[in-house]
Amino acid sequence: MQENIGFIGLGNMGEPIAANLIAAGHSLKVYNRTASKAEPLKAKGATIVATAAEVATPGGIVFTMLADDRALDQVCTAEASFVETLGHGGVHVSLSTIAPATAKHLAEHHRKHGVDYVGSPVFGRPEAAAAKRLWICDSGPAAARERVRPLLAAIGQRTYEFGDDPAAAHVVKLCGNFMIAAALEALAETFALAEKNGVDPAAVSQMMGETLFACPIYQIYSKLIVDGQFEDAKFRLALGLKDMSLVAQTAAASNMPMPLVSLVRDRLLASTAKGRADWDWTALALDVAENSGLRKAAAR
């Protein structure tokens, strides 16, 4: 069934996801704070609106893909927000990586307006989004999840269900991003150790990616680190730092020590201090190399 859909947030991930919803035959109204980023979707049939509230149709569906908790909270709780326009029977599908506590707060706010909040954060870089190859975590009211299931199928390769708690999917997303960050640290240290001892990191990357660690994360990120194309950001280092801060906050609220997240967060923080916030988060490998004496530290 075709749906009238609103979409807020057209960055590296949001734009290709919205394009795939259009390609699946759905009518989209789109909003982005930087309006020029919406222009490619206009040519594909989307309607560009002037405010976030205007994307919503009463009883319809709105997707959001925003950078952080603050941005999402602002568009949801602003006066005359899209949540109010959606009203009874409306569904908000939140694709963003946010704190579970924020998801709980927003779900409660939505219920006051008769709107269901569905947490649906995604795994995958922009090229995966464009190819409809995202992995999607999903949680929230069962009827709302059933309604949006065909839409998620139009943007990803598989959706994993995590029950009725709207925050659950966001917990899973943070867990996954923590595991990726830990893998980046392991790869960076491995390649530095190899290079310090005269072994070609590219050769190590090939062997490990074809044998013990033959999985997408190690294969994709090994190549990115070895090639050193850090300034071509598909996932900005600043966003990685934000996510690891959310993991640390969630762990603290759960009375759970996570020493490894403290390490990778500090690595990302050090990289930010060196002016790399807008580089890809694989640039944390440069900090490892610098600490190992393999590279000169960047000038601030």
C-alpha cells in the first residue's frame, strides 16, 4: 500500500533512504535545515516543504534521520511540531542513533498526541543506504511496527525486531557502534604493530580479512585504514565521538563499567582535538600511528 510519508534530515544517509522510498512508489514531503540538500529529491518527485512540521499528514508516517539527540528532540517537541500534526494514528519512524533515555522521553511525548514512536536505527554506510542494503533494528508498538514493515523493506535488506519498548532498538544500535569502534581500535593497533616491525599492513589486512576475520566490518574498515583516505568522510569522526559518549552514558546509567568504550572515546576525542572532527572516524588510526612514532602529530 502506498503511504504519504514525511522525511526530515537529508544528510549522507537520509537522502539515499528517502530516494529509495520514492523509488518504491511512495509520496514524500521532505525537509532539511539546509534546503539545498533536498533539491536532488525534488527531481525524483519529492515535495520540498519550508518547515519540519509541514512534512506530516494527519494519521500518516514521518521518518527522521538526524545527527543527534538534541536535533531530534527539537523537531519533535517544538511548538506546532510534526508530532502534533500527525496526531492520532500517526507513526514516527526514528532512524537516528540516539540515547535510549531520549527514545523513552520522546515516546512518552508522542503518546500524549496519539502518535506511535518506532525506533528503527540502521547499520550501514551511505553506499549501503543507496543500494538498499541496510541492516535495521526495530522496536516499538506492535501495530505500528507492522504498518511500517513494508517501508523498512524498501530501504534495507533485513529488519530485526526487538519488541515493544521503543528504546530497545536504540540500545542495540549503540551496542553495534561500540563493537565497530572497538574493531577500529584493534585494526589500528594491529597495523601499527605490523608496520613497526617491518611488515606491510596491507598484507596483514588481506590475510586477516580472508581468514580469521572474514566479515564485512573487518574487511571494509581494514581497507579504509590501510588506504588512508581519512578525509573522505562517510561517517564523521564527530558522530563517532557522540555515539561513544552515548554508550558511556548508557553504561553509567546501567551501573556497568565499560573500560574499552572509555579508551575508544578518548581516542576519538584526541582526534577531534587535532582537527579531524569532520574526517571519517577511521582517522582514529592516525592517533594510534602518531602515538607509535610512525607519523608526526598533526599541528593544531
